[in-house]
Amino acid sequence: MIYKLSSFCTILFLLAPGSLVSGQGQIKDCRNIRNGSVIYEHGYCDQPYVVVTKDGTWLCVFTTGAGHEGQSSQYIVSTTSKDKGKTWTPPVPIEPPTDREASWAMPLITPADRVYVFYDYNGDNIHTLNGRKIRADMIGWYSYKYSDDQGVTWSRRYRLPVRVTDCDRRNDWQGKVQILWGIGKPVRYEDSVYFAFTKLGKYMLDQGEGWFFRSDNILTESNPERIQWQMLPDGEFGLRAAPFGSVQEEQNLVTLANGDLYCMYRTTTGHPCHSYSRDGGHIWTQPVHATYTPDGKKFKHPRACPRIWKTKNGNYLFWFHNHGGKTYNGRNPAWLCGGIESNGFIHWSQPEILLYDPEPKTRMSYPDLIEQDGEYWITETQKSIARVHEIDSTLLQGLWKQVTNKTVTKKGLILSLTEKDLKQDKIKLPKLPPLHQGGGFTLDFQFRVKNLSKEQVLLDGRDTDGKGILLSTTRIGTIQCSLSDGKTIAVWDCDPGLIKVNHDHHVTIIVDGGPKIISFVVDGVLCDGGSFRQFGWGRFTNTLSDVNGSRWAVINPSAQGVLLNLRIYDRYLRTSEAIGNFRAYRMQ
């Protein structure tokens, strides 16, 4: 049975690599969302966002209900944890379930330990449009409440002054009813607070545009009647750009070091958009497809929440899904980039796999970042279970230090050969971990080819039954890795156009048995498919098990290509480690 690697596989995966091994020999992987701590499980559970109070208590707010998303009687609740997310109190209704939906709560904590939540409330009790019943969780008022006792009780409801603008006047109710919602949490700069939200010009989920609320006194004013609100940008039109279609929504913010604002949001173009404001949100740069660096390569991302955060050390993180889909699908795995501010712009790292679910069709999204005592956690939901996951801080440090990392990683290195070693006809291969138990491995090498016009073998570690590893070039000028356990074959290659003749290249092939993904890092850049294909990474089936073939591999049987060095690791390398290997090679 042969499997060309597919990013659309629906195979049930096993556990991924990590630090713990179960009694059955499978590896417990902290990236597997099923190993996280459950916040709440219900018919519907969405947008679990957390603030940390002065005594270290976590207060989480989320949207829930007995049925599915958009049901009638959808409501918002709060829950708390005293043990950093391991256990949670029974949810307390912020808005109890009634015939008027309450949804999409975003929390803000003030220096006085007061917690505000901002949310949609169907205050006009709208449930029909042109005589037909409609989903109403994005219709109505933008409201807020507060709690001074860590969510045990909540205040009466207040309403935000949402200006009626051109977008509203063109909607299905001609502005008498507004369609809006927000994701994420408010952000702070000095004494000011901002948060983003989306308005729609047409029901349902059409003609979206971004808006922002600013308050300069909510952090210090105890009387909610005296809180001052300003809705931005100025004028009649929110943040959107005509070339990117109807879907421009789920705007979220971070502040830069000098108070400038950076916004990211989703589209259906296969890319998120971003924009900067240099005057506190009044005027924004024309939204463009978000790029890793100014004028750099575009991010690829489907119609899903592109979440950004600023951490306490002044750096940034970006959650996305790293493929060019244009629908709601493909939210697994979640990838993470690290950002560093330079000259008023955010420069993003190459991404790492942050979290995955063994079932590819699972759609995790709407995450939040919790930072406490130098440790980091991420929340996420698949719409029915909200979980929290502790994140290895070395993963984040690796992202932030990619641009300066010039070190060859030694951990897990089981074979290291120089060009002199590789002049032999054969080399002895080390034993690789079984992939079906969550193990992984990495091939890291430099090579040069004289001709890309035909297929060439660089390394052949297969036995007489075809079991093992094969590295070769392809007819389209890519490097291809083929893996076989004797029954199942998985094949994936790097993106086209990267390999040049008579040029030294560095390639890292990461075979990750947790999410069952093969990825290529070529000359320090993770392949994302470019304009050639939706995905730059591919999945293999969980039936692919032991790919150890012949103990001896044939090297460079074609005179057209040559391996210059080779490292093999008995674990998956992080993207940051692969880039460190590449930069160390460039320093030689």
C-alpha cells in the first residue's frame, strides 16, 4: 500500500514524542491536546480566555450552552482555578441562559483586581429575519459587566456606545440592529486599554470590518458610569481592504513599545491580513496580507482565528495554522511563531508545531495565552471541550532567538558524517524509533547537485523488500523523502524552486511521529507550499511503523549529486534547531 503524503488525511493518530513513556511503550506528548487539563466540557464551549488575579487565581470566561454553536439560550460563564489550571470551580453564569443570547466574553483585569467582561448580548431579542428563524449570537448590543470578587458575583449589565456607521446602515436592518462580535482580550499601553471587534454589513458573516474601543480611564475609574469610551477608527469605515473580499473579521491587537498598535485578522484568501496604527487607532495603514518580515514572505492561514499576543518580556507570539486553505477546515495542528520588534515593525520567526489532535478533522481554535511566574500556558477549544496546556518555555525562547542561533544541536544525535566519510560507497545506519508509537527522527544534511533534469538517488537505505529510507531528487527539482515499513510507503518533498544546480544547500527533514507530519526546512526556511500547493508539510498514516530497512545505506549512486555531510537524530528536531544547524553550517 502506497500513501503519497496528504494534508487531508483523516487517519486516527497515536501519541507524539515527549518526555514521558506509557506502560504500552507509547510516548506521552504534551503537544497532544488530549493530554491537557480540561477547563470545561459541555455541548458547546468556546473562547476560553483567562486573566490572573493578584493572588495568582486564574479566572476564565467562556461561552457555553447545551447544544451547538449559535443555539438559542447560549450564555457566558466564569470559572476559577487555584492550581494553575489543573482543577476548576463549577461555572458561574455571567449572563444566565435565557431567550436572549450572550456570547463571546473578553476579560480585562484592572490594577484594583476588578475583572470586566465585554460581550455580545441580544438585547433587542432578535430571532428572525424576513420571516425566518436565524442564529442570533452576533446580533444586538455590545455589553459589559464586572466582578470584584473573582467571578463569584457579577454587576448589572452596561452597554458600550457602539456608533452606527456606514457598515450598519447597509446591513439587513439598516442599522436599527447591529451585527458584531470580538475575540481575544483587551490590551494595555500605560493607562489606556484597547480592544478590537468586528462589525458585519450583511447577515450572516459577510462584509466584515474591524473596529476598536479605547478607554483612557477604565483602569483607574471605579464608577462604570464614568468610564470614557472612544470608538476607532475615526469616520464611517472600519479596517478592511477591498482586494480581500467580504470576509475580513476577528481582528485582534497588540501594542508596540511606543504605544503603536498592530492588528491581525482572518480572511478567505488563504492568508491573514495585518495593519499598523501610529496614532493610537485613529488611522490605520492599508491592510495587506501578513508577512513574516516587512515585505517578506506571506503567512498562509485558512478561515480561522489568527491570534497574537505580547509577552511580558516585550516579545510576541502568533498562533495560526500554516496552510493556504480558504474555509473553516484545517485547524489542526496549531503552529506558533515568535515575534521581535525592530524599527516599529514585528519580525516573525519560522513556525513550530505547538498543539495537535490525533484526529486531523478536529478544529482547535480561539486560544489564549497565560503567563505567570515565568511559565506559559495556552488554552484552546474544539467547540465542546476547553483545555489548558503548559508550554515548554524553551520552545518560545527558541522562536525568539532564531535569528541569532548558530549552534548545531547535539541532543538525540546518533550519526554524524563528514564529506570524507560520505565518499564511501556505503554507510552503516543507526536504528530509528518506530513512528506508530509516537517516535520521530530527523535527517539533516548538506548536498550539491550538478543536474536537476532527472531523478537522482542521494541515499538509499532500503532492504530487498523496499523497507527503509530513500532520499532522492525529483523531476520537478525537489528533494524527496520516501519512507517504507515494508507495507506502507509515505512520500513527501520540499517546495519546488528552492534547489539550484551547483549550489550548496542545507536541508532538514523532520519526521514527527506525534502529529504524523513530515516537514522540510531548506536553507533555514520551513517549507509552506508557496504558490505551488496548499501545504508545505504532509501527513503520513498511523499504520506506518518501523522504517528501519537495510543496516547499510548506499551513498550517491548517481554522479550528479553529492552529500556533503549528514546528521541523523533519533527525535524530531524543532524548526528552531534546524535553523541553528543551518546557520552553523553558513558560519563554516
